[in-house]
Amino acid sequence: MTDPWVALEPGADPAERVRVLRRAHETFTEAGTVPKPVRAVVADSWRRSARAGVGPDGTASVELADGDLGAYRAEHPLARVMPLFRELLGTFAADGEHLLAVCDAHGRLLWVEGHPTTRRKADLMNFVPGARWAETAVGTNAPGTAVAVDRPVQVFAAEHFIRRVQPWTCAAAPVHDPRTGRVLGAVDITGGDGLAHPHSLGFVQAVARAAESQLALLAPPAPATDTPELNALGRDEAQLRMGGRRVRLSRRHSEILVLLARHPEGLTGDELLCALYEDESVTPVTLRAELARLRRVLGPGLLASRPYRLTVPVESDVAVVERRLETGAVTAAVLAYSGPLLPGSQAPAVVRLRRRLADGLRTALVARLDPDLLADWAHASWGEDDLEVWRALAAVRPTAAVRSRLAALESELTAPPVREGRPPR
């Protein structure tokens, strides 16, 4: 029998592609298919789950309920493609006694729909709207792992990290913002043995691609005069989006724009010299040459002099995090923080700002004592050696893995330095 997938051209309509994949799935699904033990994607996920301190008898916690959930869903970009999800997956989920689920980029379930009996069973493990199914909260699962690794994932039965989820099989694929490439969340199909087939993964992946195509059609074109946006968190080279184009900046230009965006009133040449260079021997001529190159990169009219300043407001991800912290929106601030500011920069002013922003977030996290937020920070690359956060996490989630990591950190950080030359006795 010819596989229907082969008949599809690469440029085929995404919705039609999904319908063909659905027919293929219904034709080829074989109940009782047994997956090969410990696939690499699962083993890696298990290790991340263990490092996050997830216990095999844990359960998901509900973070958004009632009015908060409704308001968050209404504003979420994936709300615009829920009709498409229901059209392509809704009937299949209901007829097959499966569930259609959609989560955000942090693993929180926004919609869970499908067969009533299956929904009641899922309620018993808190697979419900508003619950947090991130890997750091409940371990290996298709929607949480899909957003963690940013690729389609299928999880069979005992591959789930938590025992109460092991009777289930699920497949999920991330959905991206077609303009920025940012992960918006994931679409998931969850059920029993009927989903234990590779076609399930291709099916849900095609649904995700159809949703991205729909979002691209729904997105209004970016106006040529929109506010420039500067992204400098978690990257050594900042990216500036302006006038419908994206500009990747050099390290030095990244530092200059971060500082000028923070000082709309402008900075003198001497102030920029002190802010950018540790070496006091650097001359104003060097700085002026750098600014001239930056002016050519940005185009005419954006960078003025005497003092050096940007002629239009520039929004930055640094400013977004700072505003949310100032208003006490700690969760929102953490979600907007994609890593340290220009982590490779040694410019004195950037180093101070980087440290101040991270310290502000850390202080807020420790004061909030939210175990999931603390776990997310502790298991990020910038938080894996953060002793203060690990101590706070151990206080609210004292699992064996967390206590072990804390003990190792305390041992490393309190051990006396080894002198060079004579070996220790």
C-alpha cells in the first residue's frame, strides 16, 4: 500500500496535509505497539527531570484558574488558532477517546478538550487547563518536553517520568511565532495505546505547521515606523528589529546600543568611554570610529551626536524585565528573562547592569519562594551554580536530587583553594 504522505508535495496546503496525515494515522495505527526502550530523547529528558528534583510520585500544580486563566488565554497568541486546532484535531480526539491539549511556552496547559470520559481520567492527574506540565515540574511528558527541546516529541507509556502518567501516550509539537521564530507553546494529542504509533507524531507536527501558516496569515504586516526593539538578554551579539528588518550587531555595537537605549537623554563621548572601556588608554578617536561604523549599520537619522543619543525610543528586553520587577510581577519578569545581558561583555557599565538585573531577579525569586520558578532558574545555564537559589529551592522542594546538588555546590564553594607548587598533604 502506498503511504499517503509520499503523495503530498512540499508546497501543499497545510490544512490538506493534516487531513491526509490524519487518514494515514487512522489507517496505519496499530494498538499495542511497543516502543524501543530508553530512546535518547527520553533518556536526556529523564536526566533533566532528575536534576530538576522531580519525584516519580509527584503531580502537576494548577497555576492559573478561573478569571486568571480566562484572561491569559484570551491574550495568548495561540488563541487565534484554536479554531484550527479544533477543526483538525477535535473530532479525531473525541472519536478516538483522546484529548487535544495546548500549552504555552512554559508548559502551562491552556486548553484541554476531547472525550468526556478521557477528560475525567485526566483530571485525576491534574492534566487540566491552568496546570503546569513543564519538565521541571512533572518530568518527561510530550507537551512539556516539546517546548523544552523545541522539537516534536512522542512519549509512550512508561517513558513518562511520573508514575501516574505512565498509562498514557502523547505526542506534541512546538508552535512558533512565524515572525520571530519564538516558541509560543505546543499542541498535543494525549490518549491511550491507540496513539502509540509514529504516525501520531507526524500528524500533530503537521497540525503545528498548519497553525504557524495560519498565524502568518493573521499577523498584520509590521509598519515601517514601528518602535525599534533591542534584544540583548542571553546573547553576546544583540539583535535590533526596526522598520521590518532585523540587524545583528557586533559585540561593541551591542554594548553601545544597550547603553544609549537606557539613556534616551544621551551620553557624552567621555561618558561612553568610561562606560565601554576598562583600558583608560583608549582614545576618543577610537570611540568616534566605532560610532561612525554603527551609524552606517543603523542607517541615516537614528544615531545623533553631541551628546550621542538615539533619535527615536528603542524598546529593549532589559527594560521589559526591569519594569515587571518594579511592579512586582515576578513571574512575568522571569518569563521575559532569557539569560544574562550580553554575557561575554566586559564593558564596565554593561557588567554593572548585567549584575544588577540578575541580582534583582534572584532576590525577588528567593523572596517569592515559588518552587517552579526557583527550579527553572536553578536549572538554567546561568543558575546552575547559584548557591542562594539552590538553598531557597531546597527549602521548598527538598528532594534528594536538590539536596545532593546543594551539598555539592556548598562543598565546591567553601573548599579552600589549592596552592600551586607543593601538592597538598
